[in-house]
Amino acid sequence: MSQQTKPANRAGLVVLICFLIAAIEGYDIQAFGIAAPQLVADLGLTPAQQGWAASVAMVGLVIGAFAGGWFADRIGRKPVLMASVAAFGLFSLATAFSPTYDTLLWARFATGIGFGGAMPNLIAIATEIARPERRAGTVAAMFCGMPTGGAIAALVGRLAGEALDWRMIFIAGGVIPLLLLPLIARWLPETRPEPQAGADHSLSRALFGEGRALPTVLLWLVFMMTLVVLYLALNWLPTLVIAKGQAPAEGFAAAMAFNLAGVVGSLGIAALTDRAGWRWPLVGVYLGLAGAMAGLASAGAAPLILILSAAAGFLVMGAQFSLYAVAPRLYPAHVRAAGAGTAVAVGRFGSIIGPLIAGELRNAGVTADAVILSMAPVALIAAVALAALARTARDQA
């Protein structure tokens, strides 16, 4: 049984600390998109190299998520989380001082490993401190830190304008997580489930045994398609909006609208799924996301671009963070972090693919509108997979 007998104020503090950790990841991801125009010029990158520089952090995140979930179920959430936070702080600083493309790739890769190690631990902690009827809301409260951090990065980009120094963006993203480490050490409790005699810790049986094979694969597919859309937008939205003929300030404004609406969507859609269940409401969310991306592709006026960017952020982030609450519920408690970590890790292939799709399409001369429109069928695939998951999944929580 999980150690959940924590005072309400302690639970609130835990949520706040995890919110701040998630905010740093959101800041870092959006910071790359904000820094990209100046970074590309400074290091002389091609569009394809920009795509790889954005995606390689997600390659590291996949590895970190697999490893972080596995270690957390064995040695505890807290030490793995602290090591992960230290890693992404240090390697964000390394990103800031990268002199070449190759150095940049290695720094971003290592930063991603740190983020990946943190993700399954945040999911497991949220699941284990939350009351069952508030589980999605608690997870969303933690993870809406991601769009909050992204909005801060976008706001910095817009306010700084031409005075923006891309290296300072990553220096800030490296120092702040290191300052969080004492708070994590002092206030974050260990929530690892107590050892159970005879418990089967086989990850393969947890994922695929007792009728969980099809739901696991469907969950992975939904995660992957969601992250294709989300990470293409996080890394490329300012660039694509500018390529549509808008001023750089409008590109940063679109990114800020995407992230701020994502905060509202995270909390609003989580509240809906806590009240009405996750299954069919999320199918509707993905159908709406397909429409928002198609509309954004055809939008030409700046106000309409902002509105549709906000709609896309509201829907895709609301869906993503609700999935974080769904994933642990499909697996037994003693392999919860590993099961959720595997879903995050496999899904993160979508976060690698998304920026690469944009980079390769733009490198081939495809218009910004066509790149955005390509995300509509991706959202439709997620809707179909989620509908199938809704019919086959069995709740373990």
C-alpha cells in the first residue's frame, strides 16, 4: 500500500515542488523554440540541424524515462528525482555554453536524460498522494507547470525582442533547478509503495499480462501521436508563424497563447475527466484538436492565429496531462512508476518525430501552412486509438 497518510498542507507543498520541476521542463522546451532564430544564426545551423537539435533532447528523455521509472520502483522516487533535477540543471548550463553544433547535440541529449528521469517519478508521486476522486486534477495541477514555464519563456522572448541573448535563456534554465534541490531534499516525501510479499515485478508481465497487452499498445500510440503534435508546436510554432508572414513578436505571442491556454486546458480537462471519466471526453478533445490544427494552418490574420494557437494549446496539453493520470491506473501499484515511465518513454518517440517532421518538411520547401496542417490527421489517429483504448482498458487503481 502506498504511504499516502500525509497532511493536506504537506500534499499541497509536494504538488508545488513538482509543479516547479515541471515548469522548468516546460521552460526549457519552449526556450529552445524561442532561442532558435538567434541560436541557428549564431551556430550556422540548417533547418534539418535545427530539427535534430530540438529532437535529440527527446531521445535522451526516452532513455531517462525508461531508466527513471525502473530505478524509482526499486530505490525510491526521491533519490531518482533529485539526480534527474541535478542533471537537467547542469546540462542546461552546458547548452548555454555550447560553441558548436556537435557540442549542442550532446548537451541537449544529456538534458533530456535528466527530464526523462524526472517524468515517471512526478506521475507516480501525483498518483500516490492524490485521493482517487481527485487524481486527474492533482496530476494536472503538477503538470500545468509545463505550459506555465513555456509561457514564461515565450514572454521573455517577446519582451526582450532583439536584445534577447539565447545563451542567457539556458543559463536561467540551468541555475533554477539547482536551486530547487534543497527544497526537494527537505520537503519531498518518499512515496514508493511498501514491499509486497510475492509481488511480481516483471515489467513485461505488468505491461502485457492479464489482458493488458492491447491497452498498453494503444496507450503508447495515443501518447506518441499527442507528443508529435505537442512538440512540433512547442519547438516550431514561433518559426512557423513568422514563416506565415507575421512579425517575430506575433510568433512569440502565438507561443505564449499556446502555453497559457495549455494551463487552463490542463486544469479544465482534468476536472472534466475526474467528473465524467477519462474515456469519451478525451476522444472529443482529440477531434477538436484536429479541427484547431486545420484552422491554424489556414489562418492568415494575427488575431485568428492567436485564437487558434490558444485553442490548440488548450486541447493538446489538456489531453496530454490527463493521459498522465490515466497511465498509472492501468498498472499494479508495485510497478506503477515503471508502467507509467514506459508509456512516457515510448510516447516520447513522438516528441522526437514532431520537430523532425517540421525540420525535414521545411528543408524540402514545404510551406508553413502545410506543416501545421499535417498535424490534423495525427490528432485523428490519436482519437481513434483512444476510442479503442476506452473499450479495452481495465482500471487497476
